[in-house]
Amino acid sequence: MTILKSKSLRTFCSAAVLAAGLGLAGCYFDTMDMRMETAKRLATPSFMLHRQINAEPFLLTVYERVHKRGKPATIYIEGDGVAWVTKTRPSLNPTPKNPVALHLATHDANPNVIYLSRPCQYSGYMDTASCDPKYWTSDRFSPEVIHAMNAALDNIKRKYDIPAFNLVGFSGGGAVAALLTAERNDVISLRTVAGNLDHEKLNAMHEVSQMPNSLNPRNIAAKIAHVPQHHFIGEWDEVVTPAIYDSFRAAAGETTCMRSSIVKRVDHEDGWVNVWPEIMDAPLDCNKR
């Protein structure tokens, strides 16, 4: 089907969506263009260059600024994006309209900063242009997904001779960051922003389907309890509430390496970009408090 590009056809798309509640294929791709343009406009002023990584079976999109080869890198992992249209209907594509993790990355002045999208965001499989919706719904934290994200970190490590990673994950990206930490020996710190650290509890709270094919960070909390980590929770966040972190923290057992902070006047998505420069250097250590 022909992709709709002109201003008049964009107007037609908007009218069709409003009138029928259904997106035509052309409207869908036009929306994708806008989402990709948003990412480009965020990354370019921060000198973050676009690249795609083959992480079988996916192509993973990254934006990266690496000024010091052989030094640690900070990896920002995106949230779930547009995973669902309603509680029962998945979206056509999970590419975020508001890439919060990319916003945060652009405010990080460290020399090696890399934004890592999730499978099927911005790009699809290695051999086709589309993805199975399970990878942004039921299987979003599946072993297959975590394996692909691990492969991306390995690619970055080889390309830039990176000895260690500081992981930062937003929302569902926080779950991915925690799960990656449990599988690697080169993660020296973990930070989550509105992190989904116990999807079983979160899904039960919101009365949505469980994800039995997905790994749950709560189950590996004790394994990574020795890694310095800080978990930021929005004061007004009604999606990922403090109870989610509390569940993860309880499963971790005795440790001095886990910190958490309630961030004032912030909800699940809004407000983090403004406060990140102030909180990103919050303590990360295992000192007794």
C-alpha cells in the first residue's frame, strides 16, 4: 500500500482515525515517521549517532556518543513504548512517542553515553520489517529478548573496547536493566527510573494479564544485591508505585547496595527530564547507612 506523505493526506489520516477509531496503513507509517523524527531531533544536538545492531533475531536501534574508547559507558534502556492501545488490544508498533530514556541520555554529560531501544522499537527483525506483537506484550522480558539485549551490549563492548557498563532503565527498561545485570559480570552500577521491578505484582495491581513467558526482576533481586544501585520512584506515579520497588527490595535480602528515592512532582513519564540532571549523580555505593 502507498505510504501517505503529503499534508493533505496527513489531514485525511487524522480525520479517518478520529472518525473511525482505526488507523489506515498509511496513517500508521506516517506516525512511525514522526516517532523516528522525534528520536533524531533529540539525539542530534547531543552528538549521539544512529546505528543499528544485529541482535538475532532483532535489529536494535541505538544512539551513541563515545568519546573515550576503553572507558566505562552508561547505557540508557528505553521503556515499553506504545505497547497497548487498550488493556486488551496491543498496538501495531511499540516505538515510543515520548522516548523518556533518550531524553534522559541527552542530559548526561559523561563521555560515553549510549541509548538502547527495545526489540521492535524503531526497527524490526533482521530479515523482515515487522515484529511479532508478543515481543512488546506477553514476552517483553522473555529469555529471547534478554539474550538479544545482551548481544547488543556485547557488540558495544567489542566495538568501543568498553570494560564496564553503568545501566539506566526507564519503566520496563528498568526490568531489562536488572535482568541484564544478573547475567553479566561487567555491570558496575544499576539505576532505574519508574522501574518495573516486579511485573507480576504490577500486573495484578492493574488487573491486566500476567506474562508467564517473561522473566521477573524480583526473582533475581538477591543475585544482584551486591551491585550498587539506585531506584527512583515518582511521587505521582500511578503506574509503577512504591509497592513495586518494595517487593523487589524485600526479595533482595540483606544488602547495603540498594538505595531508593521518591522524586517529588513527577509521575510515570512527565517530569523526569527536568529533574534528571539533579538526581543522576545521587549516591551509588555499598556503604552502610
